[in-house]
Amino acid sequence: MRWLPALVLPLVVLAGCNGSGDEGEPSPPGIRVSPEQPRDRAPAVTLRPDEPLAGKTVVLDPGHQLGNGRFPSEINRLVDAGGLMKPCNTTGTATDAGYPEATFVWEVAEVLQRKLERWGAEVVLTRDSNSAELWGPCVDERGRRAAEGDLLVSIHGDGNLSPGARGFHVIASPEVEGSQALAEEMRDGLVAEGLETSTYLGSEGLDSRTDLGTLNLAVRPAVMVELGNMRDPQDAALMTSPEGRQRYAAGLLRGIRRHLR
Ligand SMILES: [Zn+2]
């Protein structure tokens, strides 16, 4: 069949785009030729989107609601954080110029949600808006929502005043099965995107904590990712720019794909 090479060629190009098969942006909807098709007959061609994460559900937890600061009594109420009592939530931090952590993590989560959905995954968000009129949910509810997916990624930005404190770190609870492996995969994904590990916390971009309700109450692998230090000018420049948020989301996508492959 004379048209056959023209059909096969794009497949080769697509495979090349994906490299190891788990990195980078998704290819456009692919053409699949069933491998068992006899060579002396026209191949059965199925046109369908290439969705390697179909059937997977990712819970994204954009930490802190924008309005938390207006609801101090609600936010300071103590909740069960998994063996200890902790405040329901906090206000989160901000850049020196006033760009709030709540808005940063919401915007990264939105970009990441779109990327994950393009890969065929379902996405569950622990809050459905970024509103100065709203507060919560509390850390216990955030953690329990891990049950709705294959994994939970809690997205945060840190606020540290030490000079030169910058870079990301990924926190896991050693008591939740699979979380430490997920943390390493997320760290590797962010590094593969060219993002730098923390200069001030954890070790090689990883930290282990047992005092975080969001992680303690997860029944699936769960991590908290502090994507950068919002008080550091270098990190703040990246976090404030749409291009920077695309990079953070791309790094998180790489980590999630490493875990789900
Ligand atoms: Zn936070």
C-alpha cells in the first residue's frame, strides 16, 4: 500500500518526542496501529486521544484559602491532625510585594489540572475557588480527601526570612505507605524541569515530618510540596510569573507521571 509509509512516519516522530515515554508535554492525539495486524493487509487504524493517565485520579490540594485571614476563629479552631491537635489552617505567606501564597498555589493547581486532564487523568481539587470571602477547608479534611484518588499533592509556597533561603522541598510522612517514594518521584520531576532544591530545609529537596494533618490523614501516597520561598527575591520572581508557574506545574506533572506509570 503506497500510503502506508506516510501513516507510519508520524508514529516514529511521536515516539521520539516522548523520549523515555514519561517526560515532557503530551503529544497531540495519536494514531495507533494494532501491532498484531498482518503486514500483508491494510492496518486497522484507530484514531483516539493518547491518554496514558486515563483511569487515574489525582487529588490536588492548593493550600490555604485566600480569605483565611478574615476568619481567625474558624482558622484557629483545633482539629485532629492525626495523633495531635493543630489549627484548622493558616493564612499562608506572600511575596514581599504582596502576592499571596493562596493565589500562587491556586494558579499552579489550575495549570497542573489542565495538564493532567490532557493526559487523561481525573483531577479532584480540595477547594473549588480562590476567594477572599471564603476560608478552609481544614487540614484534616484536606488530608482525608486523598481517599478520592491515587495520590494527593498538597501545593504550597514557603515564607522564610533567612538570606539566600530558596528552592523547593517535598515533605512526606514516613508513616503513610508510599508517600516517601512519591516524594522522591516529585523531587526528581521538579529537578528534571530545571528547578532547584532547597538551600535551607531538608536534604536534597526532601523532608520528613509527622506533624502535618494533611499528610498524616492521607490513606493514599501524599506529599506537601513547598515550591519555593516566597520571601526570596529570586524565587518570588519565578513564582509571580506565568512562565514560572508553568514550570512548577510541568515539574509536578513529571513527578506525578513517574509515580503513576
Ligand atoms: Zn502553605
